Amino acid sequence: MENAVFANGFEDHIEGAEAWYALEKIFSASSKARVMQLRLEFQTTRKGSLPMMEYILKLKNLADSLAVIGEPVSDRDQILQLLGGLGANYNSIVATPQHHKYNKKEHFNRNTSIYNRNNFGFNPGRGLNGGRSQGSHNNRP
């Protein structure tokens, strides 16, 4: 690193923030090129003949590499790229992703009704067994 700074004529200006600025100027062009290269590779990756896990890992590694250099790929874009790169063989199983607006009340009502169906007869207002008697006073001979 030191040789690169000296070779570019910065040897008289090596002080704190100035050193970082000099390094930024030296490496910014190559960093931008790296971002463009990774983005292009991510956007053009196709499954082709790759095994499914290899294809998924390749996309994940590219997305991780972009995140490391400050250019994260959203989960949504990763999913869309993964599905888009599968090819015609997978058209019958690839569904078009739908945007679903989250509704707290709907979520609560759905989960409450599931809970009520799975609580084996307990109704908080009526007690265990839906209010049916559990004592021995209803026993018949």
C-alpha cells in the first residue's frame, strides 16, 4: 500500500485524513468498476445446467459480495433474480410474486381463530370443555 502512495507522488502529503483521501482517489475507480462487474454478474446469472444449490449459492455469494462493498441487494431483488434466472423449465412452478399489504387486525383475527380451533375445547369465558360439566354429579348408572 505504501508503495502505491509513493508511486503516485503522495509521499509529501501523508497525514491522517489526507492519506485516506489519497487512497480513496487511487482506488475509487477500481471500486466502482468492481461494483459494476458484480452487479452485472448478479443480474445476468442464470441457472442453466447448474445444480439448484450451486445456482442459489452463486447468487447468494454475489449478493453478499455486493453488501460487503456497500451495495446491498434487497431480499426482494434477490428473490426476483433467482426466479427470473430459472429458465423455461421452471415456468410451471414459478408463481408471480404478489405484494400483500400487512394488516395487523387481519393478522390478529386469523391467528386468534387458529388458536381457538387448536385449544382443545377451552373457552376462556366458559371454562374447560366449553362449559360442559366435569363433576361427578352428572354420572348416571
